[in-house]
Amino acid sequence: MLDHVTTLRVFHAAAARGSLSAAARHLGMSPAMASKHMNALEARLGAKLLERSTRRLSLTELGETYLQSSQQILRELDDLEADIQARQQHVQGRLNVNAPLSFGTQFITPLIAPLSQRYPLLDVALNLSDAHHDLSQRNWDVTIRVGVLGDSGLRARKLADCPVVLCASPAYWQQHGKPQSLTELAEHNCLSYTLSDAQNQGMWRFGRDGEHRVPVTGSFSANNGDALRIAAEQHLGIIYQPLFIVADALKRGTLETITLNVPNLQLGGIHALFHADQRQPAKVRAFIDYLAEHFAATRFDAS
């Protein structure tokens, strides 16, 4: 099936240059293909648009009418294509970004103002949510994910490591003692993150790949890491959270980490996810490059 836009371009080129051969050269196609487009157009319209002679093509009356009426269509299409190409090449337009609530608030939001100074034509719409979504069905240009990645069909670029730490307030440790092994966690008030499949089922995973599963119980759970951190700072119990959630509290001394007889879980890192498109818009590429540049110089620690 012939492309109608290409057919229209053949007609306009033939009218301007006086021959199908010249139109074909201009459009980079064979004379036979140009003739095929022209025949298809006249057949579809049921009207003769060009008078063919041995020397030069000329427009019929209907051809002149069709030419004048379709010129604006081609101009608008050319303008639209030029605008799309410019958006692919220049950092501009609306960028839809999704990030976890705590991480996005603490680490993505502070980057928006300097990003806007670098790219003044870029508009960022930031959606903060800890809920699990089917990322392939959302209209986000970039999604930030903390932890092990599922099979979303999206491409991923790692921005930073994401260690997990076990901690509570100094007052809690003083009152209840510090567990020395995984099994001793059962004697403590463990505050769980409900959006983690394992923690929501009363299991904390240890070991680099989470091979050690430890049953825990506690009087409080939440679907947000900051809520758990606040509860722990108020001496309620032990939390098992990414270091970036508790780094400031560790610096302040309101929380204190412990190390057990098995290494903590490695979450897999912090990643930027984006659609696997060879024609990646410049705004997406620039934003992810900016994040990578920033996080390369960022350490999530308590020092």
C-alpha cells in the first residue's frame, strides 16, 4: 500500500518540475515508482490531475485546485516534522518523571532547579509514589527505581549502589539490647515496609542475594521508608531500610546501625528506567546524564 503523504509529495514535485522523472530525482525514487504514486492518486480521486505530453507535464483544472488546496497540508506537515525533529535534538518540552516518594523528595527534587538553569526550555512533571505500577503501561519518560528490577521491558541505567542497613535508636538498643544473630531478631519489635513483598509477609531477607529469610514481628508497619525512620527515631523498634533513608539520622546520632553474623541484603542499586527506543528524545538523554553525573559524586553514608 502506497503512503499517501509520499504520493502527495510526488504530485507537488511533478507539478513544480514539469516531469515525473525530475520529481523522482528530487525525492530519491525511481521514475517507475513516481509514476505508480501518480497513477494511484488519480485512481483514488477518480480524476485526472496532470496532462502528460512528450515535453512537459501540465496541471488540469482539477489538478490546479488540488495543488492549491493541498499546499497548506504539506506545509503544516513539514512544520510538524521539523518541530518533532527539533525536540529530538534539543532539550525542551515536558518530561514526565516518576520516583519513589522518599528518594524523589530527598534526592530528585533538589536537582530540578539547577537542571532548569541548564535547560531552560525543559518542563519537568515529577510524580512521587511508592506504589508498584506496570511501568510499560505508564506515560512516564523516566522512572527511578530503588532495588531489584523486574521485567518491565524498559532499559535501565544504574545511577548508584543502594546498601541496606539494620538500625534503631540508641535508647532502643540500651533498653532492649542489640541482637547478635539473625535468630535473635525474633525477640525484637521489627518495623516492616509493606511494599516489600518479603517484609509485608513478615520476612526480612539477609545475605547478598537475600538467601537467608528471617521471620520477624512488630507493632508498626508502613508503606513509606520515612515513616519507618521517624518511628525508629522515637525508639519504637528496629528498621531494615536503604541507607539513603536513614543516612541523616545516623549522622545526627538519632539512629545507630548494627551488623549481624550475616551480611545485609544488597538491593541491586538505584536505576533510571526509560523506553527502549533508538530515537531517544534529547530531553530523556539529558536528564539521565544529569542524574548520572550527580550521583557519581554522591555517597549514601553516615559520615
